[in-house]
Amino acid sequence: MKNIFYLTYQSFPAETANSLQTITNIKYLVKNDVNVKLIFPLRESLSDDNIENIQNYYKVYEDFEIIGTKHSLPFGKWRVFKKSVYIFSHFYWSQKCVKDVLKNYELPDFFFTRSDWILFFLAIRNQKVVFECHQLSKIRKIIMRYAVKKDSVKIIFLNEEMFDDSKIKEKFRFKILFQPNGFDEEIFFNFRKSKNNDDKKTIIFAGNLSRFNEDRGLDTLLKAFMSKSFRDKYNLKIIGGPDKVKDSISTFVLNNSLNNSITITGRVSRNEAIKQMINSDIGILTNSDKNQHSFRHTSPLKYFEYLYAGLKVVALDFPSHKKLPFSKNISFYKVGDVDSFKLAILKSSKSRIIPPEELLEYSLDRRVKNILKFIS
């Protein structure tokens, strides 16, 4: 049985897709006979290292160890100069965390992290570490190009575009795994599709209503429903927060008398979100084109959930979306173009529903098995 220390500067519990991705990956590491120790800073007022609270929050009941460390640093406390404060706090916490872990614990078979500074401080000590890269930054690129030269370091990218943009030399490709996100198949087993007595098709967007403090382009969806002929054929469900954005959308819907066609529910439990997906027809991938990660690199968890829920998918014509598995089956539309969006919705009726057996390669269980094979 392998032992893994998962060191991360993330905070738990949290409503972010990143925190969910970490916990559900740990779930499947445990299911694949790996002992996991999760170590993170108690940097937010709601940060919690009680295993039962974490399990209940994420509805993940596998057994793993959690260690929350003290965080006497400004990030999470200061509301000014957030980017600089984050880098400063992340750096010093990572340095201390690595030092304390190496001093006080028996070494695991390998370390796992999404933190570039954890990667750096483990790499300079020649520790076995797997770094999972979900976004690129100038600092991260520099650290990865240094760390990958170490025999003890391996890197996971969501797709090949991230590897290309990282500027890591081609000779290190053998130390790289390209592994997109995946869905947790277990939570789908509790739900079955209900019979829809309404002739209208249901469109769903499920996820954060803003990302990196930027609009996700939901206004295009809303404007499409200003057309009576469109809302005669379709309903729209919007699931997610934060409440400030949800309330703004709700006001727009009310002011334009669209409440018979558009439903906004705010944040719901993960199980409820999956249930709502299963009872929809079309899933939407939308985001800001101003963010490089969203535009070129993202591998949305929701995409794989939409597919496994049996939905057709309509997405912005970003390079990142066009590189997704089964992308030939996606109906694409242009940023801010309402007519393009309507046409994509119409075209989606001709897309095939991907059978579940074709999607199992993108389950979290398969994802974790691929990672364990990569590091063995």
C-alpha cells in the first residue's frame, strides 16, 4: 500500500471547483489502496481540519488523515494587495510546511501537490513529488522548468496546450502525464431521469457564476430568452453562486418577465446539482475570454458531468473547449453573439448522446489509476 502526502495551499472546506477536485481525487486514491495525508493551512475563518466535517461537506466518506497547519500570515486576513499578499504568504507557508513535514514525519512514497512553491521546496531537497498543474503563471512556469530537471519530479498537465505554453523542453516529455479532469461516477447512481411532461427542452448551466472575479458570459444566455420564439422552445436553469451575481441575474429575469422560462436556484448540494443535470437536455460551457486559463487550458469538471448525465453540450468556441474529448460532438458559439448561441442550441439536437461505457476513461477512478501507473 502506497503512502501519499498531499500538500496544498488550498483551503477546505470551500465552494470552489478546485477544492472539490482535490477531495474527490483523494477519495479515489483511497479507493485504490493509497494511504493519504492531506496537509493544508488554516488560512480562512471557515478552514477546518476535522475529518468528519470535511467528509460531510463534500459527501466523501473514505478515510484519510487531515492536518491543518497554523497560518499566521496576511493572506486571508488582509483585503488589500491580494496578489502580492498571496504570493508572499504562499511562499513562506510552503517553505515552513516542507521543512516541518520532512523533520517530523516518516517520508511517504511520494508527495502530491498543486502548489508551485511546495513543488520548489520539495524539488530542491530531491524529494519524490508529483505536481498537478491546472493553471499557468510566470512564477509557475519558472519553477516547473527548474523542478522537472530533477529525477524525483513528475508533472501532470490537463492537456498538451499547457505543456506547450509552459515552455518545458521537449526532452522532458517522458516525465509528463496529460490527464484531463474526470467525473465521480458514484454520485450518478442515485438518480434516474424523470419524465418531462413539458415539450420544451431544458438548458442548464451549473457552476460558479463568476470566475477570477470576471463575468462568465451568462448575459448571452439571458439575452437569447428575450426572444419569445426561443423561450417557447426552451427553459433555462442556472445553478450556482455567489449570491451577489445570482441576485443580479434574478433581478434581470424579474424585470424582463422571464421567470416562466428561467430558474435561478443559487448554490445547491452536489447531489442536487447532479440530479438537475440528469433531468436537463443541454449543458452549457461558458466563460470569460479575457482569462488565458479559461480560453486555452481549462478542462472543466462540469463538461464530463454533463456528458455522463446524458446531455448535449453547447460551448463557447475557445481553443480549450475544442481540445476536449468528444469535442466534435459539441455545438460551438461565439463570445457575446446571441444569434450564434441560438444556432448552436438548435444544432445540438443533432449531436449524439455519448453512451456511459464510452465515458468511463474519464471517470475519477480511471484518472487516479492512470496517475498511479504514471508514478510507479
